Amino acid sequence: MSALLALRGSDAPPSARQRRDIDRIFLRILTLLGPRIRHFVRQYGLTAHREDAEQVCAIALHRALDSYDPAKAQFTTFINWMIRGELQGLRFRLMADQRPSARKVSATTISLDAMTFGGADEDGAGAAFLIEDAEAVYLTEASASSYLADNAITMLLDSYMANLRRAGLEQLSRRKPSRHATSAPTGQPRLKINAVDPDEIRQLDERVQRNRALVEQRLFSRPSSRSTEPAEELTKERARQISTRAAKMMVSIVDSDPRFAIMAAAAGRASGASPPPTLSPTTVRTPAKRPAPLGPGGSHTGSTLH
């Protein structure tokens, strides 16, 4: 080992004779490590793969000779850990399918050579048939569809809230301020720009949040993403009315907002509703009603005309 360290310590590139001496030292050390290598091969359960195990142990010796530092550890300790690491990696690559986690999902490990579509295994089936998952495309498309649908629902609810709040502010601005309305926050005279009471705006925002939570639960069957839950004092009829008006408003939003053009087109195809027929501008004459015949005494009879 000292001779190898002396040859490796020179900065000049090794000559042909030095390379030959290094190879001889390597073979000598590998021969001395033979019993140790066989012990580790049996310990890691790689007896059936003895040739591969000996190859990785030779690679471990190469790496140990290149990176060994006598000041940090003895060579026997260092080479033991290098051999253990290589054998552990080999066992992981060869016996990956025998682990409990792999058996649970029926995993199959294939080599990189089998990844070519032209190659075939012993049964004549290519690697593409081994790694193909029949449900992979369906699950991927379903997950993407659910993700896009959830985002579309969130955008639709945000637009619904914006329209609802805008309509509420317009209604508050048209209404005359009450006598008990609070003054402007800055103490300025109540002009048109600050004519809406801040308390009423706060109540409007609470109603909008409540309506969103109610619509999320009743129309889309999903838990509310807001901290505000529907008020418990709402009756079933009131909740039904809010949901009905929200559905109509969302339909108008989908029809007018270009962001929901795909949703509107899909709804039209799904419903299959055809446009109502257009009536021609002809004048329809309604026949005049005939008066009932007079009886003998000048009164109307109850008989039907034929």
C-alpha cells in the first residue's frame, strides 16, 4: 500500500512501467480481499449474482485506492465501507421488486437496455408492454379536468361575488341616507362620493360572503373556501331563493364573459337545446265571438252553437 501511495503522490503522469506496477498492486490487493468479498457477498444475499458482486467489489477497490487518505482512517476500515456501499447498491438494483413496497404495487424493474422499443424479453413482449399503465392516460386526463373545473368554479364564484357587490353598492348609492347614518370617516360633509354608510358596506360584504358559502355548498357540493359559513337563521326557502338567483346570475356571466366561452359552448352541446323558431311577421286574426241567441223572453239561452 505504501508503494501505491508513493506512485500516486507524483504530479507527473505515470509511465507505462508505473501503470503496470499499479495494476499488479491492484491485483494483489484484490486477491488478499477475496475472503472478505465472499463473506460480504453471502451477507448481502448476492450468492446468485456472484459475478456482478465481484465486479462491483473491484469497482469499490478502484475508488478506494483513488480516494484513500491514510490520515483519516485505516485502509481495511475504508475498503470495508466502500465494498458495503457497492453491494448495497447492487442489491437494491437487483432486488428492488422484492421489497414490501414493490410487492404491494406489483412493481417490475427493467434494465435500460430493455427500454428500447425494438427489444423484447424472454416472453417475446417488448418493454413498452411491461411499463404501460392502461389507466395512466385516463387518470391524468381526469386529474387535469378536475383541476381546470375547480379553477373555473372559483373564477365563476369570484365573478358572481363582484357582480353581487357591485349591484349592492349601486342600490345603496341610489337610496337616500338615513338620519342615523354615521358621518364621513374624515369628518367631511356627506357628499355623493361618501354618501354610503360604511356600516352598510360592511353588512353588504358579509351578505356577499354568506351567499358565496351557500352557493358553494348547494350548487357545487363542495365545502366553502371562505371562513364565513352560511348563517343558521336562513330558512330553507330563503336559501333556495338565493341559490336560484345565483344560478341565473352565473348563467348570464358565462354567456357574457369571454373567459367562460368554453364552458358556455360545452353547456350548449350538453343540453342540445335548439334556438326557438322565429315567427314570421304575419298578422293573426282572432275570430270574433258570436253572441248567444236570445230566448223567447229576450234572455240568453245556455245552448251551444253548432
